[in-house]
Amino acid sequence: MSKLLELADVTAPGSASADPACCAPLSGSTFSEAEAAELAKVFKALADPVRLRLLNLIASAEGDEVCVCELNEAFELTAPTISHHLKVLRQAGLIQGERRGTWVYYRIIPQALARLAGLFALPAAPPA
Amino acid sequence: MSKLLELADVTAPGSASADPACCAPLSGSTFSEAEAAELAKVFKALADPVRLRLLNLIASAEGDEVCVCELNEAFELTAPTISHHLKVLRQAGLIQGERRGTWVYYRIIPQALARLAGLFALPAAPPA
């Protein structure tokens, strides 16, 4: 049967998504130091071109999920390197993986992306 | 007269904002390596708790701008350290500063935040 990787091999799954305060927009109330530290971890996961491309491939996949076998083929990198980058994205709470048979299938965690979209949301046009 | 700091002391102002392709959502078309590299730089600027708190203070400031003198007071850090973090945010194209008299006043660049919000925007609820 399928098994969510979060349960199997991720030490701190979605640590950021556990904090609802992260949903507040940057233009809203003031972050605490803890909130800022938590968010910085998510952005650290995003601060890598390969991880951004992986996230892009996963987010844009038909059927909303993509086999790790396809991700491996999309880069001139070793499978362990791709696996490492996927682990960083998982630990940041941005994606989840599910093993089915030989392969792991990845999909985004929509709430995580929605939280980030909300973070950068601006109020209506600022007064001139 | 006032002077935009981007013109004065930033080597590569808004490097990311120069690339309209950055506006595409993660769930849309596939990024090029160059687009991913450009975006990764922006997230590197965001991957620091102090810079996130600075951006938060600037984005949430009344009147849409905040004096560096207030930013210095909000942290137990030296003025040069704050100045360094503000420079990183400026170089990532996220904020702009304007000198008026003794102080520099910072405001966000709304297009930069809108681009990031758009990046994480999801299509309507995915098919179940």
C-alpha cells in the first residue's frame, strides 16, 4: 500500500505549516522573531535553482503529481542529489511524497503555497 | 532633493524585477535555468530572519515608508548590520530607499511582492 514519506523519512515534516501565524501578510501585523525564523527556513529551501525547478515541475505536473523517475530525468544530476533536494523541500513543508511500488510520487502541499502567496499579498493599492 | 538609493549605491538594483518571466506561477510553464537562478537570489535575500522582519516592518509601515532610524531602533543590532541587510533587500529588488536630509526612508517595491504572490498562486482547486 502507499505510504506517505512524511511518516517514513522526514524528521520535521511541514514545520512551517504547523504555524498558522505564517499566513499573515508581510504588510500586516509584525512578525515575532520565532515566526521570522520559521519563515526564513522555508525561504532557505527555496533559495536554490534546482529546488525551484523541482518545485516548478511538481507544481505544474499533469495530474498534480510527478514520479521521481521523471524528476531524475529532467536534470543532469545524480539521483541522490535530486533526492537530497526533494528532502529539503519536504522538510520545508512544501511538497509531499508517496511511495507506490518502485517509485515515489511527489505533489505540492497547496496550503504551503497558499500561505506564501498570502504572505506577499498586498492590501489594495496604497494611498498615493 | 531626494535621491533614490538604487541610483546611488546599489550595483544591481532589482535584478529580478527586470525579468518579467519571473511572474509566471510555479504551477504554470516550466522555468528556464536562468529564471530559476534569478529567483533563487530573491529567496536567498528572504532566507534570513532579520531581513524578513525588516521587510515586514517596511511593508506594514504607516504611510508606506519607514525611516532607517526607526528600523535601527527595532533591533538589537548595530546600524551597519541593519544597513547591510537593507542593502541585500534592495539588491534583490524588494525595497527601495530614498534619502531625505539626514535619514534614508525605505518602502517596498509593490511589483516585487506582487510577482512573488503570483509565483505561489495556484490554479483553481485541483481536480480530486
